[in-house]
Amino acid sequence: MFNASISYFVYVMKSIKKKRGLPKGTKFTDIKRSPFGIRLFRILRSKKISQRELGDKVGISNRMISYYETNEMGPPLSVLKSMAEALGVTISYLVDESPLKIVDIDNTRPALKKDFKILRSLSRKDQRSVSNMIAGLKAKADQNQIK
């Protein structure tokens, strides 16, 4: 009796098992999205941020980011504010009320921002080398302050 109930349970579980995700061959650009979802998708792509990274910054799961991207229902205002801040855009841009306006959160000099762009285009190995040089210069500056 016990073996029969286990094998029946396994049979039922196999028959109701659903595949997750998109059908094979579906492109991300072919997914139907709301105007909010389109804007969110485009800004994530342009800034090279994954749904998981945005979810971590905002404090929600990447599945919720995906939900907001593909469904008509947008996020609540508190989440919308966090998303806009994390992405560096205005709320009105995300809700399709204005053209893109990048919000400059920090006061980084334009020349330094240009250097950051160049740094992002380098290989990981070269990025590590630059990072090591910066760490060395900082250590040297800290040592000079102690003296």
C-alpha cells in the first residue's frame, strides 16, 4: 500500500510539472510590455543593469522586477521612487510622462566620468590593474597623511 501511494504521488507530480520561463526561441525584445515595462527594459539595457541587480538595489526580488516589466500593473510609489533613484532617472520618465532626464546624483567631475566610461570599456584584467594602481595611490596618500 505504501509503495503504491508513493508511486502515485510521483506520477501526479510528473504530470503537473510545468516548464518555467519563456517558450524556446522567444527573444526578450518580442515580449509584450506596458509603456512602463518598455521604459524599464530600455533603461536596464542601456545601463547594463540586470533585473537582479536592480532588485537588490531596490530591495525586491528580480521576479517582481520582471513582473513590473511585463504586466500592466506598475510598482507602488515607494518602489517606483527607489527604482528611479537606483537607475538615475526621474519618476516621470519611468511612468512615460516625460523624455529621459538623467539625474546626476553625485558631484563627480565630467572629466572623471569620462574616465569611468573608458574604464568600463576595458577588459576585466585591465580594470583590475587600474583598481590596483588606485589602491596603491590611496595607500601612499594615507601614509603621507600619517607623517
